Amino acid sequence: MKTKRLSTRLLISVILILTLIFSVSCGDQQNPIKSTNNMTETTGYPETTAEVKTDMSETKTGSVTTEPLTTTESETKTEPITTEESATETNAPTETKAKLIEISSADELRAFAKAANSGSENYADYVISITADIDLSSENWVPFSTDYMEYATIEGNNHTISGITIVGAEAEQQLGFIKTNSKPLYIQNITFKNIKITASERHAAAVIGQNNSEAIMDNVNVDTLTVAGGTGKVGDLTGICFRIGGLVGMASSASTTVIKNCSVKNIDLTGFHNLAALIGADQSDKAVVENNTVSNIKLNYSAGYSENYDAAKARTFCDIFYNNTTWSDHRDYDKDNGNTYENVTFYDIAYDVTYKDLEGR
């Protein structure tokens, strides 16, 4: 009987243990799922500890959060597309840098002229800005050419360049602040004062010795210019200088020369022939000359030393504003285009005759 009771109690204990195990097992199924391996917790907002690679090829598992991804965590970053990244991009804006040179001293101006002459710098489309009055009287000026200055602008900002002295070598041609202009060039708002040029060959002026391209001058002024050009003598025309102007010595047949709102005063030009206050000789016959003033001008010519010129013919090679291939008086054209003059004197060296204004034309 006692054995039977023990068996009954043992059976009951086994049943209770099995019931407890079954109850725990069922309870676990009803509880929230815990994170194991690749499973995630579902209670509340998800938390992440996962590392996300930018190439999205591999992720580490663990708890996952919803914090925003940074540009180092996701390949969906929004950096601008560059031309290297997309061959289909067109019309992208281009950043440009202003082409500007500011010159405020004689040393800077000489350095610029040297670079322009040598071609060590290319000043195409540049603005050459004069930012102060400049005195060049300390040493002779070496004229420069504009081969490397296509469409450049010399902006004077109403300043003055003074004291230019040029002594041409034997048989040296084209003398002036600029020796030869071969590219489109703009010069404006500047005064040249106290200029002295000695020349034994053709083409001399305060600003451009010879223009072979397009030259536009607006509000360019010359005050006190002396050109001592060779005049020759009877039977010997060696070393004569001709085509001398206040602004331009010679404008070639291929050139376009525009001179407007300019002034020339207190000048004394000496040479063989083709002397004028603005352009010594315009061989293009198309110079534009508008709203200019000239005053206190003396033009001394020696064409009469040639056996081909008497006094009347020699006189036709000098004019107030410019000479061209027609060798005619341009007074009507000049007046209609707003040009004015006063106190102009012509002196015939060979015949020792003086004319005032348009006398002798």
C-alpha cells in the first residue's frame, strides 16, 4: 500500500513538471520576440547598430535604427554632377576672371610695354587701366607694338602720361607712344603731354606711329608735342621724315581709324610732307573724324626741296585735321562733323612762305 502511494505521488510530480514545461513554452511564444542573429526586436521604435556601406553591397546585422543616413553612409547623397561625372551635361556656366591690368607708375608702364613688345604676355581682350598721372621724363621711351593686344583697351581714367621723349635710330620708322598698331585697339580718356620725338624716317605721332588695323580713339588729348623730323635739302632728301600727325602718323590702306571727341593743342611738327594735327596721312580714305578740336598748331614742311614740287603743290600735302589720297581741302567735311580749329600755321621751309589756317589751299 505504501509502495502504491509513492508511485502515485511520483506520477503526479511528473505530470506537474510536464505541465510547467508546457506552460513556459507557450508563454515564450506569447512574449515579444527578442533579437537573435538576424531577427529584430519589435517593441517600440527599432534601434539600429547596423553599419551601412555606401555601395550597398553588404550590411551588418544587429539592431536597426531609423536615424537619418549621412553622406558617408548612403550612396544616395546629392552632390552636384560635374562634367567628369556626366557626359550628357551641356551649357554649364563658366567662371570668368576679369582681364585687367592697373598701371600707376613709370616703372609699371615700361614693364608693360616691354612685355607687350616681346610677347611674353598676351594682352588680348585686356583693359590696361592707367590709375595715376605718370611722368616718363626720367629716360627715353621705347615704343611698343600691339601684336599681342587684340581687342585691348587702354583706359586712361582721365589721367595724364607726360614727358615722353623718343629719339629714333637712323632710318627707324613708326615712332610714337605706340609704334605700330596691328590689332583692333581702343584708347580713351587719356592725355599725353610734353612729348618730344626726333625722327629721320617716316611715320611719327604722339600716340600711334602707324595704324594697320582698327584704332578707335575717344577723348584722347595731346598737349604740347614737338616732332623734329628730317627735312632734307635741295638735291639731297636723305633722312627725311614724312606722314606726321598729332595722334596718328600714318593710317594704312587696310586700316580703320576713328577719332572722336579728341583735342590737340600746342604742337609743332616738322618734316617733308603729309603733316596734320590729327592724322598725317590716311591712305584708307575712310577715317572717321568727329567732334575734335585743334588749336595753336604749327606745321613746317620741306616738300619744296624736291624738284617735283613747286610752292602751290607742296602746300596741298599739309592740312589741318588730316591728309588722304585726294590731297584736297576737307573743310566742309570737317565742319559738318563737328570739328573745330583755331590758330593753325603752315610754314614752307623750302620757299620760306607762311600760311594761316586754310590759306594757300
